Amino acid sequence: MNSSVTGLDKRLQQVLTRPEFLEMRGVAKEVPIFIQTYSPADEDQLRVVVKGAEQFLRKQGLRVKHVDLFELVLQLLEAKGYLDVVLQEEASWSKSDLFDTLQNVAEPTSALVPKLMEALGDDTQISLITGSGRVYPFLRTHTILEALQPAMVRHPVVIFFPGEYSQDADGGSYLRLFGTTTASKIENPHYRATNLAYFAIKSS
């Protein structure tokens, strides 16, 4: 049986190098965010695919950034002096205390998104973001997207999401992580992500 990432490596190579993608032609939205969904069962394969895509894009001369949200949270914890405490005392903390600590340190608007934008840089042509499943539930992808402002992102950003992404007839966008029954609606009116699976490759 095919996995959710079967053939994804070749499609990423095709889509992410196209001029219409890199130049965001015909993408009617203010923030150039793309969602690539996959099954959580294929997490290990997905990491290999993303690493391969990153290497391929670099060989094409593109300036690429790959950011893992989990690693970004660890950097925030270390910068604020919490990392050693969390690692040493995690076993003795209640789940709610640990959840609250991680959620406060990685608060999207004041902490996570500024750190993310710093990691993406100003000279990047394309960014690949992984780790959405690893930071759940204390950090949810839709809250990061809601914190993004149109002026923040000036190049295509692809978020690899272990779940489903859908849009309704009224233009509402919903993310549903693996194993959950409710979909989180993205409330930011500036945010209209494109499902990368539906991004058409135009012939030259």
C-alpha cells in the first residue's frame, strides 16, 4: 500500500523550482503560505523527503531555509533559561504545569513567530517548516498562522502538516491534526493558505 509521501519527493522538486511558485504568480493571498499534508504514520519518510528536497533546491542555486518547530521551541527554552530545568524536572511536573510552561515560553505572537521570522531570514527564497506534530498540543499550527502578518513573509513558505487541511465555500480554512476529531478554524483574515497538493504545475 502506498504511503502518503509516495512520489512527494519528485513533486516537490517539480513544484518548488517553478518560476510561478517562487515568484508567487497567480496566488491570490497576502501571505504566501503553502500546506503540504501527510499521514503521521509516514513521519520518518517525510523527514527524509524534506531533507532531500532541501538538498535538491540548494543544488539548483536556491537559498533555502529548513526550520523544525520543535527545535525552535528548544532554542526558546534555552534562551530563557528553562531548558535545563525542563529536562531535569520534567518527570516531577504535572502535565498541566509542563503544558503551561511550554505554552508560555513559545507564545506565538510575542515569542515563537518573531523567532521563526529571525530563523527564516531576509534573503531566503523558499522556506520548509516541519515539526508541527512534535509541538502539539502546547503549540498548534493554526495559532502560528494566525500570528503571522502579511508584511512578515516575502517568499514562499511550505508547512508540512500531519493531518488534513480544508477550506469551506465561505473561504474559511481549517487544520485538523492526526487523531483529533475537531478541526481548528484559522481566524486571521489575512491568511489564506494554498494546499500544495492542488498547486498546478503549468507547462513551460
